[in-house]
Amino acid sequence: MLLLFSCGVEDDTPTTEKRTDGGIMLNIPLTGSLQNAAFSPDGASIIFTRFINGYNNAPAELYKFNLATEELTLLVADGSGNINLPGAAWNNGKIVFASTREPHDEVYLIQENGASGDEIQITSRTNDVAYEPTLNPDGTWTVFESHVLDVETDGIIMKYKIDGSSEYIALTAQGDDCRQPNWSPNDSKILYQRAAGEVWNIWIMNVDGTNRQQVTANLGSCTDASFSNDGQFIVFSTDFEVEIANIYRIDIAGSNPKRLTNYNGYDGAPSISPDGKKLIFESTNGDPDVSSGTKLVLLNL
């Protein structure tokens, strides 16, 4: 059952839904599907992707939302699919995202106080596409998922300096099919998900691609992972022991898995606040692929 409470002191303030596990659905006045929330470095705001026509259904826009004032700011909207990743998408005043604008998917960047039209293109390759980027803590490097153009399998985790002064550096092998990389807040590790048949597991490696280690095993299909604020834990979405995915936590050594949300529906794409006290994620009360879209939920840890 969902309980209602007022999120402000004014009588006409819209109510916000509170779940039985303590999760609070954010009062964001947008239609469509709200996904992939990531915290600002100070924890005061989030960015997220709004898919206009439903779950994962482009076109998509990027918004910034202040959690205290509820101020909503449109950052990126050009009619294409503009999509950020949970976790380390916002670092050192910069926000990184992927866009489907012509000729094909590439990584783009916008300043945290920018406006639609201010974004700049970071990657540019003729025969390869770039998805799902995140930033290192000082905002000088991006790591992203790379595919050969028109090939959806065989993802490679790629690193690139945003000022263009480096080569494109492959951190994983093509045959491993690796995706959704996220940079740790302490700048020591990169996590990613790797295919194992029909199942995804979470792996970590050093930022130079060495010392690759599997973190999850026998925990269902683990996706949409990001680091905790201290880099010692990973939060992710999995269908382990549940009909539809909920959110779990595990330490980077692969021990002590713990369920964080308890919802009879879908919870996914989690991010932890910089102080480690809050979890934000997308949610809907059924299979997201057949839903009208997800909303964003905040949970005190």
C-alpha cells in the first residue's frame, strides 16, 4: 500500500507518494519515463533522463532537479535520444551523456549550469558508436561502452580524455561483451557488467584496465550498477529471488549482498548520494518494458 504525505508546508503543495519500504516518489511534474538519476557532487540536485514516449522510448531529454527547492531545469533537448547513466555522470561541474544525434551515438558534455544547445561533442569515430558514459572524479576522463557501428553485441569498455589529448583506450576485450561502465568516487576502480550467457554479472578493474575481478555470481542478472560514495560497495538492480528486479548492494570483494528495496514492482538504475545517506532510483509497479514509464524514488539509507 502507498501512503501519502505532504512534501511542503503550503496547503496546495502536491502530495508525494511514500512506499512501505520508505521510498519517496519525487514530485517531478513531467510526463513520460523518468530514468537514470545521478546526484550532483554536493548532493543537492540530481540529473536524469526523460524519455518522452515511455520507458526507453526516445526521444529523450536531460533535466536537472533541485531536491530541496524542487526547481526543474531543462539541460538538453534536441529531438534525439539524450541519455545519462546513473552514478558518476556529474563530476567537477560537468555532466556527461550519450546522444543519438546524427550521424550516430557519441559522447557529449554540458556544464552543470548550461542550457540546451550548450553541449559539446566529446567522441567522434566513423565506424564505432559510444553509449553509457561516466566521468572520473576530476572530470578529465570519460569511460564508455563502445560498439562497432550497427553491432549491438561485443561491447568494449573504452576510456578517452575529454580534451581529446589521448587515444581511445580499450580496457576490455571485444569478445567479453562488457557494458555500462561507472567510475568510482575515489578514482581507483571502474565497474562494468559482463555477459555470461543470458545473465549479466558485475566486474571491477583498475582504471588502466588491469586486475579485472568478478564481483557478483549466482545473484541473478545484475545490471545498472554504480559505486557507493566511498567506493567500497556497489549498488545494482537484479531479479535475484524476486519476480521483477529490485536493488541490492554488495561490497567490491563480492561479499555480503544485501537487498536495499522491497517493492512488488521494478526498481532499477540506482545512485548513492555523496554523503552515503540516500539512494535514488527509477521505479514502476510492474514490468517497465510494458509500462507507461518509471518515476524517480528517493530512499534514506
